[in-house]
Amino acid sequence: MRLTTIDELTDFNDLLDRCRGDVFIGTPDGRTFYDMHDRAQRLQGLVALTGRDADLYGIYPRRRDDEMMLMGFICRHMGKKTA
């Protein structure tokens, strides 16, 4: 998922604030994971989601309810890109 506007970035950041469990963003090689509860790592993860390889990163929530919120965001985001 690639974030291309300030609004998308802000909305996704706000969504991460609402997540109750751990959320990680994994690099394409699977060696590095950014903890989205840690502010410094969150910034690195958000920057990664704005880059040219953003679609290669994985988003890994630990809680099912967080996964549902994130999937809803991703589905809405993808719907805007195809419309």
C-alpha cells in the first residue's frame, strides 16, 4: 500500500493511534520490522509507505480487531486508486 497524499498519511497515522495492539511494518526482505507504537520507528515506517517500493512492505497487526480496521483502510484506499 502506497500513501501518496498528506491526507492519506495523516489518516493512516491516526488509525495507527487507534490500534490497541502491536502493529509492525516489515521491509520487503523481511529482515527489518518497524514498531508502529514507537514514534521514531513509526516515522521510518510511514516514510517507507510513501516510497517507490511501498507496495512491497507488509503490515502486521497482532490483534484481530486492529487487523479489521487496517484492512478497511486498505480497501478504501485501493478503491480510491481504481475509481
